[in-house]
Amino acid sequence: EDKVVQSPLSLVVHEGDTVTLNCSYEVTNFRSLLWYKQEKKAPTFLFMLTSSGIEKKSGRLSSILDKKELFSILNITATQTGDSAVYLCAVWNNAGNMLTFGGGTRLMVKP
Amino acid sequence: ETGVTQSPTHLIKTRGQQVTLRCSSQSGHNTVSWYQQALGQGPQFIFQYYREEENGRGNFPPRFSGLQFPNYSSELNVNALELDDSALYLCASSSVNVMNTGELFFGEGSRLTVL
């Protein structure tokens, strides 16, 4: 059974801090790993990672995958209050019809 | 806005009742997936529909059933509701090549409370 574990469960930081969110996975026939941001209801897509060692970057957010050690990290630099959300990590199954999500990391950024 | 719309946004039912949730997929997307997200947890896959056929199912009992219509919209039906069915139900639409893009578009969800 595919498994995704995220840490920490929650995190409180102040504006301007840098945070690192962790995601480890166990999946049969890995295809890709995705990061989502969930502020209220609908998760919004951030990144998809398929290859080890290649950093994906979007503004202050970046992510990298290590397929040997089976984990990914999501970095957020110069955090803002608008970054407060639950960050979800997920992996596609081999058939490409199911995402297995981790439990999420709840990030709170204080002014 | 993802173009995926769900209804109703909130509803309250009692144990043993039945519920139908609806989802309209984004234009051009032929695949619809349903996920259940309990409070404080990540979404869990219920099932996926592609061209009106079920195309994969998660670990949910048969009282969770679905339909997809020719216009690619979809319904999730849950019979004999239990207290543990209280959750946010998310619909996601995608094109058949979603594996290449990673773009699974989620709706705002339907929050179901079972009393």
C-alpha cells in the first residue's frame, strides 16, 4: 500500500522566516510527486517532481526530490502571512488514477 | 478559480440517510475523481470516472457509488450515512494526460456533516 508521511504536523513562524517542509513516501513504481497548498477548501497545485536533484522554483517557493532516499522538501523563503495554509504532498500511483496524500503540514505565519 | 464547481457547499444529514453530491468538471476535462478529506487529514481517494466508467477505486465500501454523465459532470452518492462520513468531499477534474502535467484541478468541496 502506498504511503506518504509529512513532517512537521504544524509549524508557527514569523514573517521573513524560512521554512522547510518534509515529505517521505513509499510507493510501488513511483511516477511523480506533487505539492499542493490548501488555504480554505480547494487544494491548489504548486509543483510536480519526477526527477531527482532538479529543483523546481516559483517565486519564494522551491522544491526538490530525492528518489534514492524517497523524500521531497518544500522550501519557502521570506515567509508572508499569505503563506499560512496546509501544505499537502501526494504521489501518483502507477496507473495514474489515484493520488495518495500525506496528512499535510499546517503552516501559520505570524506578522 | 479552477473551473470545477461542486454543489451543495454545505449540508447536514442524519445517520442512515442518503446523500448526493454533484460536480461539474473544467471545460475539456474528461476525467473526474472524488476524494474524502476528514478534519485534520489529507484527502483520501474514493474513485475516478473516465468516459462514464469507474476507472479505479480506493478503500471505500460499496455504499459509496458514483456516476459520470456524457457532459463529464459527476455525482457521488453515499447510502446509509455514518457519523464517520462527516468530511469535506473534493471533486477533481483532469484530462487523460494528467500524468504528464500533474495538474489535477480541485473544486471547493462539499462539506458534509452527519449527526
